[in-house]
Amino acid sequence: MGKVLIVAAAAVAGFLLWHGHAPVPAPITWDRPMVTALTADLVDKDGKPAPRELLREPKRVLVYFSASWCPPCRAFTPELVAYYNTHHGGSAFQLLFVSEDEGAGAMRGYMRGDAMPWWGVRYGSPSAKSLANAYAGPGIPCLVLLDGQGHVLADSYVNGRYVGPQEVLKALDEGR
């Protein structure tokens, strides 16, 4: 009986993947325990922790999956820094960086080198893994726009197709 269930589950998973409809992870719920845990894992480019009230009532949150070794990321990051600085990042919306680098030092170096003014999710933390499991696409750079409840409003990936992080910024501009 156990082997039959395993084969059936594998067949269903294969069918879903073949049709491009893999199960979508549930969104993170921005409840008090999640916000507290996530805020405790936020650091700036110098490793200093975020203020506890940072995500108390998030309205819009951008989650940026990127890495210093990725040429398309290195090309997009300065554009994102400029957008953040000219569109009231930190007050109109929060931006959280989830590094796909090889370690915390590379993450901090990338944040410093590109003058990232936002918060990074501590490298390898449970919060970084949770955000990646819930929202990361299959490649980087990946930018995701979330509402105050953790639901996706815009994504660099639409139905498995890469549309790019600029589309997410357009969605934010449109007030989504």
C-alpha cells in the first residue's frame, strides 16, 4: 500500500510539473510572531540590527533575491537603489534583501559596495529560508511585491515565465 501511494504521489507531481502547474507555496502571514522573528533577523550593510517597529504594520514590502556573483543582479541593483531613494523607500514601502551569495561576508560586501539603503535578512537565517521558500523564483534577480498580509501583488515570475524585476517596480508605481 505504501509503495502505491508513493508512486501515485510521484505521478501527480510529475503531471503537475509537466503541465507547468507545480504547487504554489502558501504566502507568509504577517502575524505578530512572524514579524517579530523576521525583524530580529534584519541587518543593515554594517550588520546592525533593525528597529523592532520596522515591520509592525507593513503596507507594501518588496523582497529582493539577488547575489553579488550574478551579472544581471549587479546590473539591476543600482537601478533598484535609485528607485528606493527616489520613491520614499523605507516609508512608502519596505525592501528586504535575501542574499543568494555564498556567505554572510559576501552579502555584507554586496550591500556595502552597492550602497543598499535597505535591510538584509540575516544570511542563512530561518527567516531567509522562509522567505525563499514562500517567494523566490527559480532564478535571480527576483523581486516580489507583497501586501500587508504577505500576499503577492507582483512578481518577477508570472506563471513560471520571467518578466523581470522592472515589472514589479511598475506595479508598485501603479499602486498595486
